[in-house]
Amino acid sequence: MTPLDRSDPEGAIARAAKSFSNWGRWGEDDVLGTLNHLDEARRREGAALVRRGVSFSLSQRFDMDGPQKGWRRRTNPVHTMLDTGTDAALGNQGFPHGIGGADDVIAMPLQCSTQWDGLGHIFDHGKAWNGRPAEKVVTSDGDLVTGIEHMASQVAGRGVLLDVGRAIGAGGLSGTDGSRGAGGSVGAGGSEGELPDGFAVTEQHLLATAEAQGISVGRGDIVLVRTGQLARARRDGWGDYAGGPAPGLSFTTAGWLHGSEIAAIATDTWGFEVRPNEFEHAFQPLHQVAIPHIGLLIGEMWDLDALAKDCAADGVYEFWLTAAPLPITGAVGSPVNPIAVK
């Protein structure tokens, strides 16, 4: 593998975009990107994985105690009651024969907690997914072309957990260049397997984790990568979980994300890729390749801890996974409550 030139993010992004582009692969009108890899046959195979019937929610809670700190107007959800039991008991609701009720409303950025990044979320030099001009795709009216609503019926299939935190954090496998990332030694976080902040998860790490777990990853899979950072944040406090240093995927995994033909990928971190990013001056360069060029559906801030504990106990790292975004017309992202069933 050619080492990254850390002084040249622009060149690295351009080369990766050219090498791993899916533009035109599914036609000029495509709005699904890599979800095209997840077909009916793959869904049938995924559904057959249900054995025990045990289910896991992979979502964080949506409340005011979330990780957001207001960066770019991203706040935690604000939940307000419109009608309450107090109103009912006092007879203020005006309903007949003693019936009462409660109603509520929530205000939140669509990407403030467990969520999907839609195809209109990131652009590269003014180009959106499939080479479309960004200004003609997303306007003040929303994503007019690739809104998240198009994916509402698609995200259900074989899920695969790659618990890199346990496999690599405990095993101490170094990166392909012999480094362990900016965060220090691997395995320094905790007994459950937590990669340190700044640890770049390479293709080697992903493949080594899959091998250690006895699992394969391939076309149409929804891949979940656990780093253990969320477990650490829950133990030590949110800190800079939202936007700060984190373990995550290396920029060098772009080729694997493309060549593996996975349908989607999600992590337990805020930003999916390693932070600080691997270049001297950059912001989310892997996003810049993965979303507008590969057409990859990316999930962030997923809660994988309970699922990971169960997988470690029974040795089964594949399952049926349904993770439909809310069909919010024109949205470039969506909250989600993913359900894994084993």
C-alpha cells in the first residue's frame, strides 16, 4: 500500500475519487448508490439468519443528554409536551365522557444522534452523487433528487458486525505501516475493547477482525464497525465525542469500501472516519470520496455495545438488520432506530 502523503489531501482525494467512482454504474438517474448491491436474493439470505429471535436496538436515546454541543447548529433533541396527564386530570382538554390524552413534539437536527448520511449530504468540488451539480440537487427546498425518502424501503438485509475494538484493541495488531494511530497504544481503553482516539482502522484491521470472528463480508452487506468509543464516552462523559478526536476508518479504506460492494456501513463514532484526519489540513476526506463518488450509505453514532457483547458470547457476528430512514422528503440524512435480530 502506498503511504499517504499527509501534505496533499487534495491529490489523495482526487486519485481515490477517480479510482473508486461508481458514477453511471446504475444509470444516470440512480438515487440509491451502493444500496443497489442489496437485492431481493441478499435480503432472503439475511432473513434466514434469524435463529434465536433475540433483538437489539442499535440506537442511542434521543434526548437532551446527547452528545451535541451546537457545532454548525447541531443541538440535542428538544422534546416538548403538547398535552399532558395534568391537562386531562384538570379537564382542560374539552373531550367528552372522561377521555384524556397526551401529545408531544420533538425538534432536532436530523443528524444529532443515531443516523444515516444520505447521498445529498456531502459534495466534492460542487459535484453530488453520480456527478450531478450540487446546486441542482440540494437547494433550500431540500434534496430534490436523492432525498433520503428514496431509501426508506431499502435498508434491510444481512448485517455483519466487525468488532474491531475487541479484535484489535485486545490483540494489539498494529496498522499496515506499523503505527498505532495518534491516540497511543491499542487496548488502552478498557476490558471490553476500545480503540484509542486517533486510531486509524485500516483494511488490514477490518480483514483481520473478520478472520478472527470467522465471518466474511461481501456484496450487499450492511457492515457495522465497533471501535468502542461510545462505551468510553458513556463511562467517562461525552467530552468531545461530537466532533473531536476519535478512532475511525482510515482514508486508505476507500478501495475496500468500493471493492467489497457492501450496501452500507455504520460506526459507533460521530464521524465514521478517524479524527484527527490523516492529513495535515483536512476535514472528513473519506466522506468526500465515499458519499459523492462511491455512493455509500454511511451511519454514525450507532450503539453497538449490547449487540457486540452478545456476538462475543455466542460467536455469531451475522444477523438480520433493518434500519430504514424516516421518509422525510428531501432530507439529506435521517434518524434511525436500527434493529438487529439473531
